[in-house]
Amino acid sequence: MTSAPLPTPDPGLSTTTTAPASPTLRRSSTDRMVGGVAGGLAAHLGIDALLWRVGFVALTLAGGSGVLLYLLLWVLMPPAPRGPQETVSPIERQVQRLHDAVRGSSLGAGRR
């Protein structure tokens, strides 16, 4: 065994790499067919929205769980921020109320 000191790294060379940050999981306001769930999953995970839509349809045809999963994600995923000129549909308002109620009840459960 030698007692020679270890070489010091060159300060100009960085050995740490930073992974690109993925966007927050939110429903998409631009890439949407129904509720923006597939577009939001695509932006967050980097998998094309078309593949998510095909997956939801396949799960629906295989036993109906695709519709249930889509509706559950629609309620649980927060919406993307809206621009000042965008209008909110009545269905979207109802989903936002459900999202707030679920989020409020889950926050209240953690306080016990």
C-alpha cells in the first residue's frame, strides 16, 4: 500500500451532472382531448400523449378500468395554470370542486 496522496480533480471539469427537471404533474391545458390527463402525463413522464390515450382505451376495452382510472386522475391531478383569456367550462368547474374537496379531506386527515 502506498501513502501517496490522491490526485485532486480539475476544477474546470465537473463530475456532477444534473438531470433535466420534469414538469410538475398537472393536467395539460394545451394537449387535451377531454380533460388533459394524457397530455399532463406525457409532459411529466416524457411518453407521448397518444400512447397514454391508447393505453386508456385498451384498459377500457379490457374490462372498463381505463374509464375509471382516467376519471380518477382527472379529479386528482391539479389543472395547469390558465391564461387570462381562457374560459372554464362547467364540467371543468365541477372537476375543480371535486379536486378541492378531495385535497381538503386528505389534508384534514393528516392533522389527526
